[in-house]
Amino acid sequence: MKRLHCSATGPVTRAALAALLSAGLMAASPGVAWAQTKKAEKGDKVRATHPASIDRNGVLILIRGTLLALDQANKTGNYTVLRDLGSPNFQANSAAQLGDIFANQRKQALDFGAVAVLDPQLTLLPQIEPNGMLHMAGFFPSVPMQVNFELLFEPANRQWKIYGVSVNLTSGSPQAPDTPVAEQQKSNDAGSPPDAPSMEVQPKKPMKP
């Protein structure tokens, strides 16, 4: 299965999310490093993850806006607009650094244009992480390659700004076997087929007196 993975972000709160986002190429900003190393102090309240108060249109705008900005950046080699859409922490990465992070996607001439017309299927509904970031994940059911994404947004100037972008492509059309397994088993259990019916008329047996 073909799989490409690139990300521009820093680890956030939970270990699982940190492991996922650190799996690809990464550009860490000073703010991200601070989030990694800061320890909870006594008296700090532990905040729980909770669903985000955002409607469907708002979610679509954030997802499509981010991925289409990345698509245009990959096609033009200019990552200035993508950087400008980010939060101050994201903007700690220069446009050149973002270009290095997504160089593999650019070299492969990947096309994310399908996100403009397809509806995303969310595998992680929008939620607010304990650090206040908006977190969501899902995929666009495009073929032959499916666009998978995970996004983090940070509040800045009363707007959600890009903090993390993680994108990978996987096969969007799984191949079915030549013969269904159930039919194979049924065929094996049936044994040899019965003899075909014959049109030959058999002589009558003599009746006993």
C-alpha cells in the first residue's frame, strides 16, 4: 500500500497524538517546545477534552481552506500563504522550512484538488484539547488515492489559525479477491457434480407371477 506522510506541527497534549504527529517530517516552533517541556504545577486545574462548538460549515471552511492552501503551496512552491494562515507558533517556521517539510509531496506532484468538491468523512469529530486547541481528523474518499488528514488550530485574534497539518495518502479502492472466499469454500465442499439426466428408456422388469 502506498503511503506518504508529511506534517508541520508540534506535539500537543496526549502521548498518542504526539506519537502520530511526530511520525512525519516536523518543524517545531519555540512555543511547541515549551508545550512539550512544561510540567503541571500544583494547583493547576486539569482540563478535559470536550466537543467543539462549531457548525458543519465552519468545519468545512477550516478543513478545505487548510488543505487547499497546502495544495496550492505544493503546486507553486510558494508556502507564504500557507504560513500566513497559521498561528504565531506556526509562523515560527519560515516559508522555506515549510517547503522543506513538504518537499516529498511537491516532488511527487500530488494533487489534493478533490477536497474542493468531496465531503470529508470525520474520524475524529472537532474537539477542544486541554490546551485550548481545536483538533479534528478524517479523510476524503477520493480514488485511487484517499486523502487522510489531521489538523490542529490555535486561537489567535478571535480566529482559528493553523497550528498543525498532517497529511498522508493511502489507497482509496481496496482490491477484492478474484473469487469470494465464501464461494470458494462452497465450491470445495460441494464435491463432484451429479450426473446429467439421461433420455434413455430402461426396459421394464418382468413382474412376478
